Amino acid sequence: MILDPASLAARAGVSNEAVELLRTSEVVDLHLESFIPPRLWGYDLHRSHAGSFPWGFFFGHLDLPRVHAGGLTAAMWSIATNILQPRARRAEVLQANVRALCATLARDPAVAIVTDASGFRAARQAGKHAALVSVQGGNAFEARSDGGRIACEHVDPSGTITRVTVVHLSSSSLGGTSSPLRVAGPTGLSEMGREMVRALDRARVFVDLAHVSERGFWDAMEVHDRALPAIVTHTGMRAVHDMWRNLDDRQARAIADTGGVIGVIFEAGFLGPRLGPRRARDGRAVIAHLEAVIRAAGEGAAALGSDYDGFIVPPEELRDGELAYARLVQHMLDARWREERIRNVLGLNFLRSFERLRP
């Protein structure tokens, strides 16, 4: 819902063509952590925080006014699992957070919470932002397991959750994280982690393999139902920047083979080195990773997954989410991308995956 295209073009420093293409496209971000600041200190998602110091570094990238003004038509809104929460209370706390996130989003009449592709289309036809509730950290469900078996109704008792990132920044009873900061635990998936993947498939919840170790990735793919799309919501590609958090070409192809998509993150340190001539200076670094996804896995596999408000520091021109998507479209045009490719990467690739998972 870009209310003033000319103003957005001027403030973002992009062409009217870029804003018009953005305005007429589905623009889906696979990973927003903008519910973290409200949980930590009462950050108001219903008020614009643009230009407020120190916003734009670890937090303050996005809020609902800037979602609408910047043309973001849909997003996966994440609830991150607090690993300091006692295991016995995690499932209860998760459901409370699901209710709180839904209530927060529902206060905005221009937002609709959607659980399937039909609801997505209805929301968009009504001119609303389509919000998909997701969970980062499958260990939120540990207390609901029964002897290692996790039932479908335990994963999604409300029918609201559309995605679970199986492993987050810490290893858990489900398996090992890709983070070099892990101190103990398995490097692959445990049997409970494998059962989590099976339970997500049975519940038709996206299996998200961002953050999992390389061994855990292949363990998950071994038990995942290949008739359903698996996704990686926020990552980079090792072909561009070889570091622990990013995917290699073989992993990207494995996701594409299921009909899934790979969202490229906006965190500068995952896009390129922190220092030196190859560091991520602007949105062209995101384009480079998207092109690496396309080379490895095909055009249908590439998507956006910013990780806004998830303790990230994007390249400077992407720190304000209201302006970022228009700037990315301009970089795509500058790279001579076809209009069809731009629309696919902005949102249609993800929507096709969602249609397969939950028509």
C-alpha cells in the first residue's frame, strides 16, 4: 500500500519505474523479527520509528507504518524462542506469544493474519498486508513431546503457525546449530529433531532450515517429505561469501528440488566481510547473493528474508525498511533483470511454494 509513490521514489533515491514495479508486485519478506522489540521493551509497532537513533543498527528497521508505506505486501512475522525460558514452560509461553503477536497485528485494520494461500489471496485482494505467523526455534515445542514423538497438534494447536525454524542460534535437544558459538550438543539432528521435521510435514508447516548445522540440514532433508517444499528463510550463499551461516550450492539445489525457496538476509556480515573492499556496502550485495541462488538452484528458488529487527546491521541504505525494498528493485533494474524475474523474487516464488504447502 504505497500511498505516495512519487515521495517514496524521491526519499529512496530511485526511479519512478522502480517504485511502480514495486507497487504492482507481491513483495514478501520471509523473516521479520520485529516482534522482538515489543517483547523486550514495549517498542510500538503501530508508530513509525524512522530516523530515530540508534534505530537501523540492531533494531528499529521496520514497523507497521513503514511496512505499508514501503510496499511490503506480506511477511513471515517470527516469534523467537527464549532459550533461558524453562523447558517445561516454553510451549505455554509460545502460545501466549502467538496470541500477543496476533492481537498486536490485528489492531491494524490494514493487516490480515493468513494461514493458507487462499487467505493470502483474499487479504491481498482486500488491499491488506498478509501476515504469516512463524516460530524461530523448534525447541519451543520440547515440553510437548512424548517420548521423542511430537504430534501434529503439539506443533500447531491453533492452526496459526505457518513455519518453524527447526534450530536457532543455540543447539538444543532437536539438533545442532550452525553457529560457531555452540558449546555442546549434537552437530546433526537428534531423533527428536527428525521427528520434529516429520511432525511439521504432517501439520503442513514449513520446515525452515536456516541456522541448522550442515550435517543437521542433510539429516532434515533425509526425513522431510519431498512432496512438500522446504525453505531457508534468511541466509546468504557461500559462493559469494564463504562463512558458517551461509548455504553452499548443493544445499540450495536440495531446497529447490522440493519446490522451496531461499530468502537472502540483509545482515552485512553474512553478505560479505566486515572490512575491506569486498564488504557489503549497499543493496547490491543482496542482489549478488540472489544471483548466486539463481545460478545454483534456478530462478524459482530466490526470495527475500531480511531478518529485520533480529539484532542485524544491514548495509546503510537498507537500514530503513520503508526505503529498502524500492532500493533493491532499483538495483535489480540496474542489473538488467527482466520484470518477470523481479516479480518472482519479490514474492511470487514464495507464493507458489505456499500454494503447494497450504492451498
